[in-house]
Amino acid sequence: MPAENKKESKKASAGNVLKKHSTRQRLSSLEEKVAAGHDTLTRNENTAEEKKKQARAQMKQDIQSWGAILILIGIISIALAAILQPIWGIMLIVIGVLSLFYQQRFMFLIIGAALLLAGVMNFIAGLEGNPGPVFLSLLQGYWGVQELLKFKKYSFINGA
């Protein structure tokens, strides 16, 4: 009987060694998978940050472009004071200059609201006799709505 116990003990001991070795392999494999998953997460975080950075750059460029456009529309409104509302021309110039210096997300609200209000005023002026401002007012209304929608479009950018 003692010989059988020794054999069983050796078998049990060999089985434990195999189990430990197998467990170590599984742990090593799991560690590799976790490390690979961490790399994937890090790459995804970097990709998300890159997308935010690109979106922020696009947003700033868009606001700067609108700054120049608003200044131009404002100058045209003042030059054509006989048919357009010159007060809105002055306001558009001021907002255009602000857009050149402050490329923050809230500027889409200001630009959109100003374009909508200028469009309404030009539409009213157009109804008083000259149909030219009516077409411009419709464009301003469309642009104003588009700029208000951009405020929501860029909402995922923190600190913008």
C-alpha cells in the first residue's frame, strides 16, 4: 500500500505541476490580451482626441471665415443704405470683427442670431418697395439657421 500511495502522490504532484503550468500560461495569455486591449483603448482615446482637435480647428476656421463674410456684408449694407438697413451693416461688421478674434463655439449663436435679425430687417425693407433685399434676406435667414445648427454640431468639443 505504501508504494501505491507514493505512485498516487507522484501522479497528484505531477498533476499539480501541470495545473500550475497551465494556469501560468492562461494568466500570461490573459495579461497579453489585457495589454493589447489597453493599447487599443489608448489608440481609441488618441483617435477621439485627434477628431476633437481636427473639429476644433475646423470650427475656428469656420468662425474666422464668417467673420470676414460678415464684415463684407456689413460694408455692402452700409454702402447700399438707400435700400438696406445700415444699422444692421454696422452690427454685422462688429460681429465679424469679434469672430476674427474669438473663435469659440458660442459665436455660432451670435452669428446665427445676427444673420436672422438682419434678414428679417432686410425683408421688411424689401417689402416697402425694393425686391432686391428680399432675396438677400432669404439668404441671410438660411445662413442664420445653418450657423445656429453648427452650435449643436460642435457640442462634443469640450471647452470650445
